[in-house]
Amino acid sequence: MALVANRLERFLGTPRQSGRLPAPLDMLVATILSQNTSDVNSHRAYTALRTHLPSWEAVAEAPESRVRALIRVGGMANQKAARIHEVLRTLKKQYGSYRLNALRRKSNDEIIETLTRLDGVGVKTASCVLVFSLGRDVFPVDTHVHRVCNRLGLVSGCPTPEKTFVAMKELVPSGKAYSLHTNMIRFGRLICKASRPACDRCPVFDLCRWPERGTRRGRRTVPTKSRYDFMLLDNIPA
Ligand code: SF4
């Protein structure tokens, strides 16, 4: 596992987390907006929402149609606007405000349990809040990370990202979760793509356990650095 982390750092660099992290609720909403779209488009949606409705009170009080229009560029606007409103309503009811700062005193497992009780918030979204807002050493698993972990044989018998998340908990070297997560996403976008992985350019080819490795020709076109390198959750203002 440490070998994979080191090779990816040599290949893609060592990502460094900003010293100033955004508030948990900002991160939660950003992660909801990131579902099923590119980071570039979800960043546009997040920026439009915060520019036109700068407080979470304003978002909660705005008609759902307004929220929908502002986030449309990020896709699935109907579902995401409803989800954001529902999360804000629930927080107001439970905590009396639109803040999640009480999470800072809780353990990682408690935070995941608290957040996943919110409608439409899964383990991946909760673990992104843990890393990108609270600076915890937790390894979120999205579809890219899930695919790469399974192809490399780091986990086996894990049919879903949630199962891979649980299995990887014990495997990620201490202090490496942020770097490994970030680099696995970049690696999944750039090299180990879903349908046509570029195995001929793979820095961990010798470690890969995927039976189909090297049999599918990856496209020679390489996505621009901004497409594979830009991480929405590293670009939410503190
Ligand atoms: S050898 Fe191919 S399938 Fe295996 S990790 Fe590398 S790019 Fe992915």
C-alpha cells in the first residue's frame, strides 16, 4: 500500500492541503453539488450559489426554483436543490442554526453517523467533509478510487465504494489519506480510466492485479492538466 502511495506521489506529485479549511456546511453542500458531474462544473455551480445567495439562511429562504437555476450548470439541479434545502431545513430544526461546527468535537465515526442521517448524504460525502473541512486523516472512496483500489487488488470482494471505504480504513498508511485520495482521483482520471485505461503509461503496472490490464488501448489524448488536476473540494474558500 505504501508502495502505491509513493509511486503515485512520484508520478503526480505530493498534494498539499491548505492550512485554512472551509466550514463543514460549506464542504457538505459543495460535495452534494459534486455528485455525478465534473469538478469544474460543480465548482461553477457552487460559486454561482454563493455569489447570489451568500449565506445559508439566504439559500434556505430562497425558492427552490431559484436554487435550481443557480446550480443548473452542475447537472441534476432538481435533485440537488431539493437535497440542499432538505439538509438546511434539518439542520435548522436539529441545531437551531445553519452550522455544523459542533462536529469538530466528535470522532470520525460519530461524524459519519451524524452526517449520513441527513437525507441524501452518504459515506463518501461525509468522509469528504472529514478530510477537506476538518482535516482528519480519512480516505474517501468515490468511483475513481473504488475502481483503482479494486484493479490494483488493494481490496477484493468489495462491490461498492462503501465496502471499499471500510476495507481501506486499515490499509492506508497513517498521514497519507489526503495525498493518496487526491492522487488516486487524478490517476483514475488521467491513466486508470473506467473503459480504456492507459496501462502502457501506468506507474504501478507491475503491482496491478486486474486480469484485463494491458489489454485495452487507452486513448493517446491526455486530458488537460486543469481537467484532471482540479479538485473541487480543494477550492472551496475558507
Ligand atoms: S495497469 Fe492498467 S488497470 Fe492496472 S492500475 Fe495501471 S492503468 Fe489501471
